[in-house]
Amino acid sequence: MTRRSLPDRAKVLIAGGGIGGLAAALALAQKGIGSLVLEKASRLGEIGAGIQLGPNAFHCFDRLGVGETARQMAVYIDQLRLMDSMADGEICHIDLGDTFRKRYGNPYAVVHRGDLHGVLLKACRDHPLIELRVSSEVVGYDQSKKSVTAKLGNGETVTGTALIGADGLWSNVRRQVVGDGKPRVSGHTTYRSVIPTEQMPEDLRWNAATLWAGPKCHIVHYPLSGWKVFNLVVTYHNDAPEPVAGQPVPVEEVRRGFAHVCERAQNIIRHGVDWKMWVLCDRDPVENWIDGRVALLGDAAHPMMQYMAQGACMAMEDAVCLADSLAHAAGDLPAGLVRYRDRRVLRTTRVQLMSRAMGDHVYHPDGPHAALRNAIMNAKSQAEWYTALDWLYGGNGLD
Ligand SMILES: Cc1cc2nc3c(=O)[nH]c(=O)nc-3n(C[C@H](O)[C@H](O)[C@H](O)COP(=O)(O)OP(=O)(O)OC[C@H]3O[C@@H](n4cnc5c(N)ncnc54)[C@H](O)[C@@H]3O)c2cc1C
């Protein structure tokens, strides 16, 4: 397809070319709406390794027109498995086989972030209604009744019909729309690594997203990239005071927070290489994601802890809902943005708050609190687990 540059006033501006921003561009294109993605970095890409995708992500892929390619890159796991890292035993698991897939209409999978971003990026590059620009940091905006003008870090301006702030946790667009200061530093430090499958302890090469829960710490692992590697994410609630993103650290530092867990769990960490560290942040939910022709999406709107593995899934749902709402608004763009916000805010609030609660009550409890977790979670049948997940994976998450 040949690419025409759209006249400025005919396109939606999107700040940020992460999973949320690219999904928004694709969703809008599916409705015949052109967009210009403005990415701060000098190249489009993703850091970090694995990401879990619930069935709701696959509903979105279909609506974004990338269902088939997205399905090809995924590893389909059999279980979500919760282990007790003190007692070295399983607490419970959720089966992700046929019954799960039938109930939710789609599978649960794990993918490499780079692969997921790559699928979205290729589809954007191939679409004549989408323009991508790098080295373009959006620092603020002005708007009139008919248009919005994004101000870029290099002094340039770009005008469009709307501005979508998909610029992540430290969003500049949010600073102007909401103005609620810096994100909350959670005090949870996450370390990420990837190891070749043959170096993963043999008795733990499970086709599952496995979580070892322990006092103030946990370990997550799952196979990735056609089983070539295992993704390792370990988190230590050490009350870290400052945000950090992607800083290399030695394995000794990672091991420090896990000296109290069972030998088998400690052993997983010993196999990690090239560890990188993040101090996680989130925000309290807010409702005011909209300012006239400007709206927030993804982490810019509702940054959350990763404990429900839903941040990227929510960003893609936002994207589909945004495009749907604008198409429905038949030219009244500000009304379309309000409709989008109204349809998304309760669901994303629920995921934000539950993600925090899961850190406290499932991932990190100790003593009788942990024993209570084990008793409650161990008592649930598969049918009860599915009922508990219906609100998240049932329907298409958008209606
Ligand atoms: C350890 C960890 C594990 C996770 N696991 C999962 C999981 O299993 N499943 C899941 O669904 N989610 C998971 N998440 C959450 C998920 O990574 C995020 O929610 C998701 O990436 C948010 O996408 P986004 O596009 O909104 O923001 P981002 O990914 O932050 O993208 C923002 C983009 O905007 C650019 N940008 C920033 N500022 C500007 C600006 N001013 N102007 C222009 N461009 C700008 C950035 O360079 C970036 O490209 C996890 C998160 C963490 C930290």
C-alpha cells in the first residue's frame, strides 16, 4: 500500500509508540481514522523480556487486525501455578486448557515483549493511515474548539483533531491533564533475567506461569520464544525509596532478598544472568483522563503494579474502546473521548486496585497471613477459579 501523508487536521496525534500507542493507532485505522504516532525515543522498540497475555489480549488482537500473527508468536501455557516458596510445595493452580479456552473464547499465553511490539509495529508500518515519527517527545499541548496542537521537545508543533497521551508512567500529557505529580514509589524492587532453557533446573521446566510466593518476595518464571529461554522476574519488597528503570545489577544483589526461601526457589535465581533492576511505581486511580480533545491511555491513564499481569492488556483494551467510541461519536470528538473514559474507568480501576491487593495478600504475606492465603486458595475448585475470573476474561472486556 502507498503511504500518503494525511493533512494535519485530519489525524489524531498519539504521544508514545509503546504497546498502548501502537495499538491505538491500529484500532483507529481499523475505523478509518488516521493518526500520527510521536515517539520520544530515537527508535521504536521494547525493553524487558516476557509478558503474559490473558484471553482479553487476544480479543483485542482480533479487533486490531493482527490476530493471526499474534497467535503465531505466543507460547501457550497449561497452568498458572502458585508455589509456596517457604514450604516448597504447590498452593494451587488454574488450568488453562480446553475448558478455560472454551469459556473465554481465547487462550492464555506468554510472549516476548519485543515480538509483541514488533507485530504491532509492522502492522502500523504497513497501514496507509498511520504515520510514525521518532525523536519526538511531546512536552505539552494547546487546544482550540476544533483542533489540538502538540508541542515537541525540539520546539516544533504538530496539529491534529485529538491528542492521545499513551506516553507511559511518566506521561507529560498526564501532567497537563491530571497534574497529580509523580507516580507512587511502591518500594518493590523487580529484577529481570532470561536464561536458556537447558540452564533452567530440569524439574522446574514447567509449561506454566509459575509464581513462588514468599514473605516480602516472589519469583515468577515461564518459557518463552518457542521454549528457547525461560523468563525470570523476581521481586523483593525492600522499601526502595526511588524509582529505577533497567539498571544492571550483580546476581549477589538479587540473591540478597531471597536468603530465607527454600533451596529450590533460591536455585532458580543462581541461574539468572545479566540481571536488570526496576523499582516499581503505580498511581491511585483517577477519573479525569480527559481534557477536551485530549485523552490518556494505558499506563499514562492507569499505571498499575504488574501483579495481575494486565497493564499491557488494559492498554490494548483502551485502544480498541477508544477507536470504537470515536467512531460511535459521529464527528463529536470530545463526546467520543468522554464515552471512551466512561467505558474504561471502572474496569481499569478494579485492575489497578486488585493488583496492589494481590501484592499484599497473595504474593508477599508471611506467617498466619500466608497460611490463610494457602488455606483459601487451596480450597478453590477449578470451577470456582473460573467464576472468580469471569469479570476479567469473560465477554470482550469492552462492552
Ligand atoms: C515487571 C513488569 C512485568 C509486567 N508484566 C506484564 C504482563 O505480564 N502482562 C501485561 O499485560 N502487562 C505487564 N506489565 C505492564 C506493561 O508492561 C505496561 O502496562 C505496558 O507496557 C504499558 O504500555 P504503554 O504503551 O501504556 O506504556 P509504555 O510501555 O511505557 O510506552 C510508552 C511509550 O511512550 C514513549 N514516551 C514516553 N514519554 C513520551 C513523550 N512525552 N512523548 C512521546 N513519547 C513518549 C516511551 O518511550 C514509550 O515508547 C508489566 C510491567 C512490569 C514493570
